[in-house]
Amino acid sequence: MTTPQGRSAPSAGQRLFATPAHGLQAALVVLCVALTVLVAGAIVSWWLAPVGYARPTSITSPQAVPTTSPTTPPTTVKPSPTTVLVIPLGRRAIRVPILEYHYIRVNPNPRDQLGFNLSVTPTNFSAQMDWLASHGYHPITFDNLRAYFEGKAPLPARPVVLTFDDGYLDFFTTAFPILQAHRFKAVSYIVPGFLGGPRYMTPAEVTHLHRSGLVEIGSHTVDHVNLTTSSPANRSFELDASKKMLEGLLRHPVLDFCYPSGDFNAAVVAAVGHAGYVTATTELPGIELAWSARLIWPRVRVSGGETLQMFVANLGQPEPSILHSAPTSPTPSAPGPSQIRF
Ligand SMILES: [Zn+2]
């Protein structure tokens, strides 16, 4: 710019420094600018410093926040699938120990050897249930076995059936609370003619067990007779009437039977099938359950006084199971190919 006097117009700086007051004002402005530049530079270099070295973790930035956190996973990520061990459908015979109990009590008469052999003490029974729970066993019912062999549902790994013969009162007062504490299923074979007797459960107690959803009720004849020596007519009565009486009490089908004292022959087995039972258990020792032999399934007797070591040995080798990835469903629905486990 040129003035009429021919001199160049004073620059902004010249105007600022035209007076001492202007000079001081200009110096302050320069100082402020310099300070701003310095602070900005410090912030930029601080942001560029390596994570974990100079940057405080309380300051968040897109780079500093981890993509996943062990405590608060992003809501868009689905939970990991649950892996369960199952016995897949399709096997015609599987190893499942059906344990045979009678009394769960301290035998009241030390001279009664038969009573002693039939009596597992509450302490021993509790230890056996604890062992099953801590070793991956899954107590199931005959309902589960029927569903498995009919191709409806696989079984959990290490299945075991806990059966209690005769309907003794101590099943209700002693065994059932221990089973409940473990959420274990069981089977109670009832003799309707004995219900309400001094050592036996009442009809109301049997109904209570059924309604708990943990105990399956099976028949053990009306009067605990030896079916191999009964007349055909009496045999039919014992099989039919016990089934009807229990079904009337429970308002639920009763499809599972147990031969009193384990006594059976071909005619008895045929009569059991004719009466409408689907499974029947004996006192033959063994753990192999074939669907074709479902009316003479073997059992593993649990005797009074046996050690935990003997109890474990009698369970035998578990049926192989497979690792199956499934959603968070309590009952596996379809097994997939995987690694075989025992
Ligand atoms: Zn019996």
C-alpha cells in the first residue's frame, strides 16, 4: 500500500510498535501464541506416545479400549455354546448300571443278616450319591431309557438308574431328601398291597414322590408274590391290578415292572409284556441293557456294608459317550460327530 506521501504504509507490526504501550501489547500476544503452540505440541506428542508407556489408562480413546473385555463382553457377541457329553441315538444295547437298593437305614437288629444285607446306611448312601455326582454320573429313569431306545432323545453321559424295591418308608424319609439334595432321579417299585403298612409308605407319600418329578413309580405286584409259582389267573391279577391301582393313584401310566425276589421264567415274562409293561428288571447281575431284552434287564445289587471302592467297581465300565456342542439346552437334542469319551 502506498500513501499519498509516497511512503509505504506502516505494517501491522510497525503500527503495534508505534508506541511503548503498543509494543507491550504485541509482546503479550506473541507470548500467548507461543504458549498455545507449545501446549498443542505437547498434547499431540502425548497422544502419539505408545500405549502403556505415557498414556494414563483412565483416559479413553478408540485405540486404548480393548475390543473384548473378560468381564463385560459386547452384547452383540453370542455366548459360547455349551459342550455336553451324550450317548448318541442308534445303539441297540448300552451299558447302564441299574442299581438295586432296598432299605436306606441302619439295620435295627444286628443278628438279622438278611436285613443287614438289604440295608445301606444313610451315611454310605450319601457317600455313594456324592461319588456319582462328583464323577459325572447322571441318574435317569426308565422313561429316559424308553425314549432313548425309541429314538426320541439321547442319554446324558454315564447314565445310572437308582431303583428302590418294595416301597419302604425309609425311602421317603431318608433316601428321598438325599436324592433331592443332589437333584437325582430315582425309581421306586411299589407293592400296592403293602401301602400304609408299618414299614411302608402311604399312598399320599407315593403320590408326593411322583409329583416331585424326581421319582418314577414302577410296579412290584400287588402282594409281592413269586410269579413263577402263581396260577396263571393269579399272575394276571398281580400284574394287572397293581398296574391299575398305581395308575389310579398317580393318574399317570405305569410302564415299568420289577419281579419280586427276581423270580421269573418265560411264561412270567410273556405275562408281564401282555399286561402292558414296557420294561422289567430282574436280579440277574450285569449292566448291559439291550432293547430286545427289556423285560429281563439285569441289575447291580448294592448290599449293606460294602465299601465305596466295591460300589465303584460294581458300576463297571461306562458306555462311551461323545462330545456334543449344543446351545444352552438342558436336554441334548441331536448328537454331532465328535470325540469319544468314557
Ligand atoms: Zn421286592
